[in-house]
Amino acid sequence: EDDPTASGEEGLAMPRVNHDHDPSKLRGIEAFFHTTFFNFVSSHRNSRIIFVVFTAFAITGVACACTGVKLTTKALTETYLVERAPIQKTLNILVGTHKAWKVSANGRKKYGSFVLGLDSTAPMDRSGTNPLMSEEFESQMGVPRFNGENLTSVAAQLGMVDACEKIAEISSVQPGRNGKSNPEVICFIQDFKRYQLANSLPFPVAPPLFVAALYAWRFNNTCSAKETTACYTTQDGEGVSNWPSSNREYDRATGFLADEDRKEIKMAWFSGNLTEGYREQNMNIIGPEYEEWQAAASKPGTAGALTVIGLTGRLEWVATMKALVNGVVSGVPVSVGSSGLILCFFTANWRIAVIATVTIIGVISSFMFTFVLAGWVLGMYECMFLQLTAGMAVDYVVHLAHAYNECPAWDRESRMRASLTEMGVSVLSGGISTLGASVCLFLCNYNVFYLYGSFIFTVIGWAIVWALFFFPCAMLAVGPQGTEGDIPIIRRLFAYLGGRKSGGMRVPSAAANANLSSPPSPLAISAVNADVLAMPLHAEIAPDEGKGVVEMTSHIGQTSGNDAPQSTSSSEREQEIPPPQAMPPQRQESPTPVVEVSN
């Protein structure tokens, strides 16, 4: 591990050249990062404190993300503007969210429904639909897919009655209004049964006559508004006139669909008026409510042998919230994983990529801690912005990781110092400018911009802190030295794409090394002539282009500080050293063994 020419593959080495920064020539902020800040993060005491504090934030953030994130209770139209905006206050009153316009317990409710006759796995065929460009229902929403069950049989008629009775047993069904104690169940088959029995007509009806009897009951114009045996009733149990336009709420809550010949019932639905308010969207309330209806529908014998689908009128919102949660749960890990793979490929070093990815995860975890602490909820906008957190979190750590990877120094201390010196000022300046831009978004009345500014400010703030404190400490502790963690195949790929003849320098074999001082020591490349050093060693040098000599000096003994042997960056790895047997004999007059390679 101490050999700078080691590459994990025999005969291949990627040496580095030491290019130290001169502190006397650094500007103020660069000098600060080079000396003061580096000394702070490299202190063993400070690094331990940083590890403990940042790890605690990360663990707390993960716990908050798993248990403390709440879902929004507001639709997108209710969050178009920030709450303080006068227009939004007006909209809140108009849509009924203001306390003065709350729907009372006796007001309009959502329905829970049992549906019979539809395919339970795929109830709608949406192939070829286009909701935005078509006006017809079939083109917008698709066509129903029926399961083929016979709903006109005697058993089916009795099963539908049983299904309506099961609805009355569901706890989320509203008790009767206007002093009535019975649950509010809206069921056409029950009303039809009462009508048949009150008029001394049979029930169940013979299957060939069932559909005709239903239409006769449905369009009977002899019903009065106060008949107790009304042929067509409201959810309050009061009779109404016969035509569908007179009570659309009843048609929404219960009904049937017959075939074109009016011989068979293809689909039927029954409902219960839900207890919770019409505009209730709290998933802690309506989530269990929806699950209760599904569980009741799936019980054996709910409607005899018929297949029942249970749902509520809040199904769209429940599905939307589930999609938001699934988008965050799946999207954020995919973003983080993609960032790690991309870093691994373009740095060609898996160790740097792993440490940078851990830093990104820490940024997101800390952000989730702030998300819960600030009382934010997961809604439409928040879900979209959470998908972007990984992209914003990677911005600063990737600069430091790249500078570390390209630094020609060998040891991790020199490489991290150079990374902070070169990129510290850029990371800090970029972070400040981004934070300033996000502050301007706080002044916007449009909620999407206000929330986006809050997200940017928080994520960028955490990204700067993690990149400047945690990442350097981690790299100083376990960061790669020399070629540790390098992926040779990717290095060779980059060398090939760059038009290089080889993926690295060839080092002397074990037999050739025996001619040198034992044990083999790190190599440092120095140049007497800068013009020669700037050219590849395998390039052809004209006789009149200088008398430069490249000396390869084998340093014996331990070195420290800025005199430590270094290795070249990836841009210098195309240099090839001639085979040992082609080298001239060592110059014995030099106190240190020297090999000359001249043009």
C-alpha cells in the first residue's frame, strides 16, 4: 500500500507528481482553507466531534423520514398561492375551507360504494384514451370491463340486498339525518324491494322479467314526495318524482346498467353516506376509511357469490397520496444510487464515490429532519421537489471529490488540503450565491415558488455544511491514497478515449528492481527543463529543441511533509518509462541512484 507505483495489476502503475501550493502566494480565502480550515477538520478531536454530530443528524433524519412525515390535506387548487395572499384567502372562502364556510354534519357528504359486475383486477379499459383532447366519455376515461356475472338471477337479487345490509354495518357510514337513527344507505334494490312488496308484487322477480320490472319502477310517475313506499327515494328516504334529472345525487349513489336489449343487468352499485365531511382529505382519517370499505367488500358472502369492489368517493385523493409517497420512496433512492454510480464511473475510484454518496445521503437525511421540524407536509409540490434533493445535494461534494481525485499528491492529507485550497472558495461562493437566489423566492406569492425557495435554501445549506465538514473528515480518515480504490478498466477506457497509447506507466519487473536499491522505493519525476517535462516522454524530441534531461530519482529513506513522494494525476498517466534493460547504467557519482533518460 505504501508503494506509489502499485496499481493492483502487475506491471501497471499510475504515478503522481507532487505540485504543492505555496501558502505565500495564496489569496485570503484560499489561504484560509489551505491552513486554518484544514487544520481544524484534520484535528483528531474535531473530526471525532464532527463524525458524532453529523451521524446523529443523519440517523435522526432517517427516523423522521420514516415516521414523522405527514401527508397534505389540501388539494392543488387550494395551495396555488401562499396563505397570506389576499386572493388565496378569497379562494379558501369560496371553496369552503374557511371556518365560516365549513360543511356541517348535516351537509353534503362523500359516498362509500359497493360495485358489482366489474372486473376487479382491471375495471376500466383505458387503451387509446386521451383525456385532454377528447370530449366523449369513452375517449376520455375508457370503457368498463365487465366480469360477466349474471346479475338478473334470483340469487343475484338476494345477494344485492345482502350487500346493502352489509353497507349499514360499516362504521364510517353516516347515521340517519333529521332525527333518523338508521344508517344512510342509498340502495336501489332495497327501494325496489319495498315498492314490490307494498304493491303486492313478487320479490325476487323472475330473471326474464327483472329488468323490465326495474324500469317500470324507475319511471313510475305515480310516486308522490311523501309516500312511504316511494318507488324512487332520496338518501333521506323521502320520495321524489320519477325523472333522473330531478335527483342526480341518487343516481350518483346507486343505480344499475342494463344491456341494450334490456334483458340483463351488467353492473350495479350501492352506497352509504360517509360520516366525515365532504372535503375531508386527511389521510389519517380517509385512509382507514377507504381500507374499511375494501375489507368489507372482500369478505366472503358480502353479496352472496357475487364479486364486490369496495371504494369511496375519496378514491382519487387516496390514489394521489399513495402515488406521491411511492414517488418519493422510489425516486430519492434511485437518484442517490444514480449519483453514486456516476461518481464511481467518472472518478474511476470506488472509494471516493462511496464516501461522496454517504455525504449525499447525509444531506438528504438532515433535510428530512428539517422538513419534519418545520412542520412541512408531503403534497404535490413537495413530492416534486424531494425528487431534486439528491441533485442539489451532490453539487458541492462532487467538486471536492473531483479535486481530490485529480490532485497529484500521494497521501490523503496533501490531497485533501489541495482539494480544499482549490475548491473551498468555489464551493463557498457558489453556495452563498445560491442561498441568496433562494431568499428572493421567499417574497413570491405563488406557493410553488415560495416552497421551491424554501427547499433550495434548506438543501443547499445542508449540502455546504456536509461537503465542507463531514466529507473532508471522512476523506482524511479512510480516503484513498495513491491508486487505492482505482478501477483500472475505467482508467484504461478514459485513456483510450483520450487517444493515449497505454492506460498507465510500465514499471520495472521484479528482476529489474533487483538492480536498484532494495527495497524498491517511491519514484518522483523531476525535470531540469520545463519544455521537456511538458511533452510526453515517448514523444520524439528534435535535437535542436533543447538538451533537457529527465531524471528519475529513487529516494531512499522516509520523507514527510511536502517532501513526501507523490504520484501523477490521471492526465499524466500516459507517460511510459522505457524498459529497465534499455536504461543507461546508474550514475555512481551521485549520492542517490539516478537513471537518466535523454533524447
